[in-house]
Amino acid sequence: MTIVAAYRYGSFAIVMSDFRITHQQGPEQIQYDACMKYAQLGPQMGMFFAGDVGYIQGLIKVLHTIKSQLTTENVIDDNGPLRQTLLAYSQGLKIEKKYFQAIGFLFDTQFEKNEIFMLEGSSGTSNLQVQKLKSGKCTIIGMGNKVPGLQNALTKLGRASTSYKKISNNRFNQIKHRMKKPSQRNLQWICKQEKYDQETAASILSNQLKKRVQNCGSAVYVALGISPFFVTSLIGKSGFYMQGGTVVDTLVTSDFDENGPVIGTEHAIELSWDTQDCALYWSDSVTSQRGKVQEIENYIMPSSPVQIGTNPMLHFDPSNFSAPTKDVYLMDQWVQKGGDEEHKYINRTLYKQSWLVKEGFFAPNPCIIAASVEKPPVELERYKRSGSHVLFISDILSKEFEGCVASHVFDHEWLQQYIMNYESFYQ
């Protein structure tokens, strides 16, 4: 149970991975934020993994024996040494069926080129596939594809953030002015240089992944067995770099509070190398927890579970307002009281955030069930505050409410029959 998301564009790739690991102890699952699912296989090769740890550790041992035979030409060949050797190892395992997936890269430093590929297979079978990672597409292994729309969202954002930017006229004229002979060919070349660098594109993708998962509520981290912190790695033509550093989430307000917006908290997660212990550690500024991150090749189950805190990182957690199998209803209410009468208005948008029963967490994107603007507003002083609100509606009335509310957005008498906490934003 993990998530590895990789966006490839040409010879480059951006990889995001978590480090939570799940242990089955009888009927109970215990989760730790303690394992980096990455293995360095010499200076020119590396792999990110998802699947059974014991199976993967055995595969890594085999990979070390054949890495010198691998080239950018044969690494994705069905009859090449990579697939054939791993297939023979997997077929020979006499254990309960285990699965693995991997995203790997191999460099040819002499010619400054690479191959980026995906592997997946299962023990005791002939099921082992290897294929080139498609350019211009996000590939997700592990449990990440259970988050609805995640792959498409990262693909679209990846294409936008790694393509050439449209430069401003001022910027274009500045460059043109500095050129001695501004030919059409030279000007086209200039435009192609104006694009996001790889670190900026990686930051954009990483933030989208984090936000998309957060929107599912805190239940998603347990259900999918993923940590709330993702490590970003950059793959170039003949180089690999895993980023460390600190990620900070700052919540300025918390709209979903019956007392109105309040001062939020700053939540920092730091990933750093401990020179004395010669190991990677994460630290959580809110919970003051600190955990060691082991490489998967030599991973040993820790003596006590340590996890990164999730709730402080969430602006809104629908899990706090709903029991499982029950959807959550939300409303954004924006009250414009200032200015002339003609500029005053009230805007209301109502949403439903669905509980995904099979997956065990909320859908990442609430769907709009009603929206309306009242202009000029009636009895403006009765609207208590702007902001986002959770609507408390009983299970018995929820379907009826959902089906009829579009024609009753400002019918206060009707709304009070369904929304138990209506007086917290209108009186």
C-alpha cells in the first residue's frame, strides 16, 4: 500500500512517492511512516516500488546480479535480461501470491540518454510485464489510482507545467532589442527557451497531488496506506536527484467553524539527512514526532509505529462531520455588505461531498447541487457571516433535500426544515 506517481516528458521525469508502510498483524493493520520505496541499483539505475516488501527485497537482490547486463536498448525488451531474469525468479517462488509494481530508470552516461520504464508482476506466475513509460502522461503505481481523477489531473497539469510558456510582449521586446540580428528563426528559438524549469514543474505537480489527496479527508491515508508527505525526485537525461527540505502548510483561517474564521496553524514537515546516524529522518512540527526512513532494500519493521500527523494539514476534513457511509453537504456563503446598494449581494453555492463506500474515503471533488445569487439582497442583516459551512442534515431528509434545494436556495423557511444548524449562518 503506497503511491508512486511519475510524469514523463521526453527524456525527463518527475516522480512523487510516499514512505508509509503497512504491516498485517492478524486481523489488524499497523502503519508506519518509515520506508522509502526506492532502491539505487548502482550509479546508472534506480527503481521506485509498490507492493509486498519481502517480494520486492528478493527482486532487488536479483537486480543487483544483472544490472551490468542492462542497457537502454534491452531494458524494455520482453526477451531481454531484465524481464527474463525477474520472471524466472518470480515463477520459482513457492509462496502465497504476492504482487509488485515498479517505475525504473537507466542512464547511458556516454551518450547522455536514458530509458524510463514500468514493471509489474506477481509471484508464482508468468505474469511479468515491462513497458516504456509514455511521454506526456502521468503513470501511477500502488494505491493512488483509487483516488478518482488523480491520474488525469496530474497528466493535464504535467502537460501544462512542462510545456513552453507564453512570454509577455514586454519580455519579448526586451530580448529582441538586445539581439543584433533578430531573425524570425532566432525569435522562435527565444520563445522555446521560456519554459518552466524542472524544479518548478515538480513543485506544481507535488502540490496538486498533495491537495487532491487531502481533499479526500483524513480517512484516505489509512484506507490507501499512504503518508501525507510526498518526496519529489527529478530524472534528467543522465542524472537523478531526490529532493529533501521542508514542506510548510499554513492555514490562515478555518471557515468550517461555527464561531467563524479563526487563526490557523503552521504545519511543517522536514525531511533531512542525519549525518551522525547516517540515515534519513522526517520531523513533524505540530506533533513533535520524528521518524527514521529506511530504504526498502534493507527495511526492518520498527519497534514502535510513528506517523506524520494528518489533521493539522487539512483545511477541512469531512471525516470529522460524517459517519462512514454518509455524505457531507457544504455551503459557501459570500455576503457583500459594503458599498452602494446596487453592489450589495449574497452568493450561495451548495455542494455534496460523497463518501466512497468501496474505497473507504471521500471523493476529492465535491459536486455542486445548487447555486444562486440574491441581488439586491433581502434582509441583509440576518446573514451572520461569509465563509464555508457544513450543513447538518439527517439521513432521512438528505435525498429529499438534495433533489429540491436548487429551487430553494434563499427560501429560509424551507431550508430550516432540513438544515439543523441553519441559524449558525442565518438568523
